[in-house]
Amino acid sequence: MTRTRDRWIAFLLVLPSIILLAIFVYGFISWTARVSLSKWDGVMPDYTWVGIENYRQLFTEAGGISAKRFSIDLWNTFFFTIFFLLICVGIGLLLAVLLDQKIKGEGVFRTIYLFPMALSFVVTGVVWQWIFAPGTAARPRGLNALFGMLGLDFLQWKWYTDTTSIGPFHVALIPVIIAASWQMIGYTMAMYLAGLRGVPEELREAARVDGATEVDVYRHIILPILSPITLSALIVLGHISLKIFDLIYTMTGKGPAFVTDVPGIFMFETTFQGNHYAQGAAISVVMLVMVALVIVPYLIYSLRREVEL
């Protein structure tokens, strides 16, 4: 009797959260999906059923400029995600290994590396916009002004206004990738440092006694132990990069010829500036699917591991 009552009390305590989640998350997702299948193209709602027409216009030539822009957005997101993950995980791991050496002033360095996480992506975008602002040939700004003062004019560049591309990769994404990585490297560093501090020192000493070098210790013992942390970092950073909006919107916007455009900006402009609600909803659903393809397999993997343990 007592156990049944406790279960009911626990259920009633979480019931408000379940209701709010059902309405404001899954309810709005369902409504967005319904709008994406409608003819709503203006201020006044129009739920006339058109099926997958809005999606067809995003992925086929029938969509014209929208399809072309969305294709560029997907490529930009792909390259942004790849380089963002490589930089954050690689440098984050390197900084964690360096701090794990019990260096003097570790607390100061750890604070410096974690500081960018205290900022929002909006603030980061504004700051790095100033840094990478190209200015003009007569009046350079940001890094270009610094290079001019140092006599390094050959290093001056158009930065995020450059329309040069290498295949589908736009070089204007480089400043954006640097800004985003600067903010999130501290996050991966903190995750790896926590993992490193959890590795027993006896395990390292045993490997050294067997003749392993420090490189061997990290390569064959520590890094395999840290693999769950690497996976978690990739998932968290991956979902951030796939739905990135605020950093790029404040730093560069869509850029000339969509060189720094991403689906989030396309959705925002289509929905709230162009009033093309059906197409904007379709873009939102595609973004949701992209994030789900990253998150859902990880959740399934985590649940299976919990069951096995």
C-alpha cells in the first residue's frame, strides 16, 4: 500500500513537467510539421494540404533560389561541423593533457580556458566580428589594421566577406569556425580533464614499469578510457553546430552569396522576414531531423549500456 502511494505521489510530482513537455515541445513540433505540409505563405494562416511540396522545393530545382540557397546551407553546415568538432576535440584534449601535468598556476590557466563559456554566442559573435572586420584598403579594421601596423600587409584578408571557395567549401567560414571553436574548446577541455583526473595513477605507473613511454600510456591506456567522453563531446558539440544560429547571425549573417549562411538563418529569414511560414516550417523540420540523426543513436547506445551494466 505504501509503495503504491509513493508511486502515485512521484507520478503527480512529475505530471506538470510531463504536461508542459507534451504541449510546448512535442505539441509545437507536431504543429510545425503540420504547417510544413500546408500552403501557409503569408501573414494569414492557410492550412491547405500540399503534402511534401515545401520539401520538394528545398531539395529540387523546382525551388529555384530557395533550393540553391538551401544546398549551400547544408554544405556550410557540413564543413562547419567537421572542422568545429576536430578543433574543439583536438585542442580541448591537448589542453587537458597539459593541465594534467600538475603545472604551476593550473587554476589560472583553467579559468582562462573556461572563460569563453561564460559568454553567450551573441556576445562572441559581436566580439569576433570586430576582430575579423576587414574594413577597406584605405581604412583597414580589426586584424587587418594590426597587420598594417606591423608591416604585414600581405596577411590582410577579406575574412568573412571573402567569396572565394574551394569546391563547396567557402573560405569565409574559417573566421566563423575559429570564433565558435574559441568558445567551446574550454568545454571539451573540462570534460577531458575530469576524465583524466579519474584515471588511477596506479594504472599509469604499472604501464611505465612495463616499459611504456608517456606517449604509449596516453595512446594505449588513457585515450581508450576516455572514449566515452569523446563520444559525449562529439554529440553535444555536433548538435550545437547543426542548429547554430545566434553566433553566425550576429557575426556575419548570411554573407555575400550565402558564403556563411546556415539553415537556421535561412529559416529565420524565410519565416519571420518573408512570412513564408510553410517553407520555414519545412526547414525547421529538416534541421530537427539532422539533430535527431545525431542525438537518437547516442541515446539508444546510452540506454543499452545502462541495461548491460
